[in-house]
Amino acid sequence: MADECLKELNVLSLNPFELVSVSVSPSSSATDVKRAIAQELDSATYGLFLWQAPSGIRLLGFTEDLRATLPENAHLQELPRPWNLGSFSARDSELHLVVASRQPFNVRVFDIHSKKLQSLTLTFAASVENVAPDARIYKCPAPVPCRTGAERSAAAVTLAALSQHLDASTELDASQRIIDVFPWGLPAAQVHFLVRTEDSSDEKVAALPTPMDLATRRKKYFRSNTSKSPSSEATKPQSERAMMIGRPNESILPPSLLNETLSDLRHNVSYMSPTTQDFIDFYTLRNQMMRTFPKEIERRTVLIDCLSTILPSRPEPGVISSYTNDGQLAITISNIIYLYYLQEVKNELAGNSGEPNIDVTRYYIEQCRRCYAAGVEQRCNFPAILLCQVQLTYSQGHPYLVIACAIFTDVPIVEQLACIPLHAHSTNISQIEAGARAIGALRAASKDLLNSYPSSSISRGDSGAPVIIKYTLKYSMAAHKFANDAGFAPKLLECKCIHEWWMVVMEDISMDYVTIEQAKADRYDLHGIHDSLNKALHTLHSANYVHGDIRDVNVLVRRDSNRATAPVMLVDWDWAGICGEAVYPVTLNPAVLRPSGAMAGAVIPASDDMAMVRLLLS
């Protein structure tokens, strides 16, 4: 091929540390580029790690001080597969690729407790956890040489002083790779990591646990759930999953309550009025996905073509932690890639095939891990749309479109929003309309996430008096206000409807009241509690209201030195309402002991409130 067709790439080798240039054609694959670099470095092709450098790193020539001029918190991305060199638009004077040998190298570690230096052999792809399993691990905060015996003796003193300034904010995520911590390689003859074992004398365990902030809880999650293949949790049942997807674990708060766009998405898949274009796009998707595809990649390609007219851009496959997904949409903020849409395709959901909902969730978790490791602002909750297009069997079809949403608080939480049978008969108008609504909701939500992502965060609230905030699908504001005026319910500060949800804000009385179970354990006067509770309920019933859920968690007893008075407070007015109109919800828990007539959908009589008092205090 003519020389003018070749493209010159600047490649930084980490071991040995040197800058090389290779000439490749625009049609070269990642393997071709690896082969050219290996030839330049006189190395085996299979013995190299290859990453894409962040854009904008200018090279003014190679010197021994080059490492010090490179951005410290750079994030190296795996090359996407397939890789198109023709779209590689970095300037000739920029760094394009980073390469490292798979051969292990020396990592120098200082143990804070024993004050000893040790040397390990690890590769760049090894996780930080390998430095010291079950220990707290920190990057050495300053260059500390340790080549000679004299330097090592001085290093112990210097490192002991530096360790006094280490805290949770500087602790490394054990699932990070060495290359994430040292993107430009490890400086030779220097200390690289400090470790603090759990039994260190300066790490005493508190007598009582203290609440952990969000950053610490996320760090704990990633340490407990190491990086793994997206399909690793899909083919084998596990007692404890690393995600809240509703099977078997369900989060108390769904993602749709933690992000406005996802809340709109949940509402729109059920209630929006689809447009003509929504119907057209759904029919196109339905007709295409009902075809028989010999290969899964063919189904994926056709799905991407269909979704390209619905989503903000074409959802091409991407690479996350060396695994290629079936399509994604991302936004880059401050050189960090955030995924706001992920999809998974299954040509046959049978046999040993991975479960697509878990597969796509695992991709989502791994991308959150990468963002967290890159130092993403802790308040971001990574809202995303997850889509699965699955076919139950290859021969008989039965294709479905599944739409879910995801949020990462201190754990990843996924909520399924719609499951559309694409094979429903064309005369089944309700299913066709449901499909069109799903397309319209997906179109609107993906666009909104793209436009709002930089500001998607977890609210800190103000510094005022503490309050209790709850979300519920039903609430009796009138009954709660009456009870507060009568003196046996916390003050209701706000009750606001958000789509089908009610957001209830009330004063926090937890410092002045205990649960009735705690009152029993502390030998409060049960007769006084019984009289106060009966009086409150008689007052409520006289106003033609019922509470409906007089359980231990909903009855609070005042902390008072004069326990004989024992005034009570009633909370959770979700089931309350007017006598003769309020009914038990369909979610009634049969495990809770209730009067014999308490069944889902049954009217709640005032006598059930009184019967629950007797059961509660018996």
C-alpha cells in the first residue's frame, strides 16, 4: 500500500518506558496495530496489553521526565471492537495508544502496621486487591525512593508520616486495575502502594457502627463485588446477587423515584398518547424482530437499524472491561464516559444462554465501576435506560422487547418498566398501543437523559430541621392532618403527587419516640399505652376515618421519664381513609397477623383497628 495511505500512531510503551511510532493503514484492525507495535518493540503480539489514550495529550518529544508531564488521573480505555482506525481523529502531535507487556513487574508496597517494605510481581491488568487482599490500600501520596538500603531506611520514616494523612477519601477501590492507578506505568525504584491491614493498632473497631457516607458505601460495594464477566451471574443461581433487579432482591425505592427522567419514563410507558411516528416505528420494529435470524449478530444489527430512528443516535456495540456489549449510547464529560443507554440481544433464550436482564445490568455495573475508579463526583447516580430484545426459542420465535431503568445509589438498582410481546396478533389493539407507547416513552426519555446527564445527581437537601420523606402509591392526607391536629400524628409538611406516586414529607420525631417493640423491651407501662392508643383511635373513628395498618412499626411511644402517661403517635397513613370507603391494598402481606376479615380489596372496618391494638399489646 502506498505510503501516503498510511497513518502514523504515537505509542507509549510502559515497560520498557519509551515512545515509539508505528505506521498502519486506515483499515487496520486492533490486532494489526498490536502486531505492528510488537514488531517495533521486538515482542510477541499476544504478550501485549493495548489501550487508547485520552484525547488531547500533546507530545513535545520523549524525555525521561515525560511521565511527570502526563495527566495523573488519566483514564485509559480498551480499544472498541470492531475498531475503525479511519475514525481515529487524534492529531499527529498527540499520544494515541498506550501499550504494556503482559510480563509481571515489581510492585513495591509499604505495610503501615509492620513498617516493612516488600516487593510483589504483578501485571498491569491485575486488580489492586492483589496487592494486599483484605487490607485497605492507598496509592503512595508522594515519590519515595527505595533503591538503596539507606533510601529504604529513610523511606520507612517518611511513609509512616505520610500514612497519618490517609483516610477513606484516599483509599483505593480494590477492584481497580494497576493501570487505573498508574496509567503511565510504575516509576522504577519507588514505593507504589501503602497498605493498612484490618488488625493494625491504629484501626480500632468502634463499639457501635457509625453511618457511612455514600462514597464509603460505594467503595464497600465495589470491594465486595469484584469485576467479572457480564454473563457470570446469569447462568448459575446465586444466593446473594450484586444487584437489585427484583429477582430475588427488590429495592425499597425504585429507580424511577430517584430521577425525574426515569420517573417520566415509567409514567409514559403506561399513560402517554403515542404519536403517528411512534406507531410507525413500532410496526417497523415488530415486523423486523419477528423474522428468523440464523445468527444473533444479524438480529443485533437489524435492531440497531430500527432503534436508530428512535434514539438520539445509533446504539453501536461498545467495550466495557474488555467485554463487548450489544449496543450503547454515551456522553463524555471531562474525559469520562457515562453510559445512559445499554442494550442486550438474545436470539434464543434457552439452554445455557445467559439471562439478558442480568447481562445488561452487569455491563451497567462495570461501567459505573470504571467511572467511580476515574474519580467521578460522588453525587452522580448514573441514571440509565436498559433495553433487552429477546426471543424465547430460535425455531418458534416469540420475540419480546423489555425496557428497564437503572440507578446506582450505594448499590445498583434496576426496575423493569415494560415487557412488550412483539409477536402479539395485529388485531390485539391494546398490545399494539402498549408497544407504541413504549417506543414514544423510550424516544422521550433517551433524549432527556442525553440533555440532562451532567446535572443528574443525588440531592443533598438543605441544612434545616430533619424530616422524613416517603413515597407511596396511596395516602390519606386528610386523615393524617386530622390526626396531627388531634395530637397523635407527626406534622405533615407536604404531600405532593408525582405521576402515580405521592411524596409525603413530615417532621422527624425519632429523637423523642421509640417503637412499641422497644417500649415493651424497656418495660414501659402497657396499660398506659393501651389507653392512649384506644383514645386516639376512638377520636379518629368519631371523625369517620380509619387507619387500617395498626402494626408495631406504625405505633410510636414517647420517650418520657413519666412512662405511665405513654402518649402515642401514629404514622404511615397509606391505607387510611373514610370509613366504608378505605380498602385493604392488593399488596397486603399475609405473613402479618390480622383480623380474619382483613383481605386484599376488602373494606377496612373501624373494628379492625381496635382488633389490631389487642393483637399488638397481647
